[in-house]
Amino acid sequence: MIFESWLQQLAQLNAFWLFVFFLIENLALIILSVLIGKIFEPENTVLKSKDQKWVLLTLICNTFITLLGFELYHYGILKIDFSESIKLIFFDTLLLILLMDLLMFLFHYLVHHLKWLYPIHKLHHTHVETNVYSLYVLHPIETLGFGVIWLFLITILKFNYLSIITYLILNLSYGIFGHLKTDIFPSFWYQNYFTKWISTTRFHNDHHKNESRNFGFYFTIWDKIFKTII
């Protein structure tokens, strides 16, 4: 497997160069996010001076999480399936998305309702009117919290490598589109029986305007179950 071989080559690097490699990788993802933001809403994609340090800290925290995940894999604690089974890839991807959405919903709900956690999350909600940079304006504790949830899930359950890659692409995409100011989803999305269960730009924007509602990330189902949907 090419991807497995690539991971083995990375294992030849020491911790410092691994950190540098993953730092560049995560920086590239931030740059990609900004470029997409510039395409959809150039005037709104502006990094304020007060947010610069938070974006930088999020970059460092995400790099640390990536490095930790790699080390867990390197030492055989985190196991990855490298098979090419289409059925397995589809099932793993669906399961990964559903479980991550549930765990992040619960974590998101808790940071809003626990008095000792909310001051940390409140930083993110300084962005009432959101843009792509809002995705990275997070307190380091919250960033690491989401990272630990991610590593915990893929460590206790063995997922296919293509499912992990697909999920990471989806997660970044929804992070970007969920924080745009302009709703990119068509009007039929809100009426169709199937698509109405999938989160939209407006769904997360409404959460930034009303913090007691819409805690979900990819789906609206958890908010409907827990009666926290607008």
C-alpha cells in the first residue's frame, strides 16, 4: 500500500522534523480554508489583529494532535485498516461521521452548559458574524478537546484509512462552509426529506446568533432528539 509505505517513511523522521512536517501540513489546510473563503466572500474573509494569536495557537495545537496521532499509530496503539473493500470503506466512513458528530455534539453541548468550560468556549462566540477564520478562533483547551475526541475514537475502533481521509476532508469542508456568512446551500435543501437532516451554513450561523440552539456539526438529528434545534 502506497499510503502505508508513506507512513513508514515518515516514521524514519525524529519528533522535531515530524512536528515541522505536520506544522506545514496544517498550515496548508488553513491557507486552503482562507483561499476558499476568499472565493466565496472575499470582503468577509478578513483576519482581525485580535484573532491572530488564536489562529496561530490553533495551528500549533492541531499540529500537536496530528503528531500524537501518528505516534499512537507508530507504536501500534492506533490501528488502521488498509484494505480496499468498498463495503468496508463505505460503512467505516458512515460510522465515523455519525460517531464523531454525536461525540462533538455532546462536547459542544457541555462547553455551553458547564460553568467552568463556557468561559473557554466563549472565545469562539466572539464571532457572532462568522467567516472562515472563525473556524480557527478557538481556545487551545477546546482545540485539544476536539482533538482528543478524534484520537480516542479512531484508537478504540479500527477504521479504514480511506474512511479517515474522507472524514478529514468532510470535516474541513463543513468547518469552512459552516462558518461562511453567506449560506451556500440551495433553498430545496431545507424542504427535502433527506437533505434537511444535514447541517448547513445557516444552521451553524444560527447557533452563533443563539448559543442555546443548534449544537450539531454535520447533522441536525441530535438537536432534534435533544430538542435544541431552532
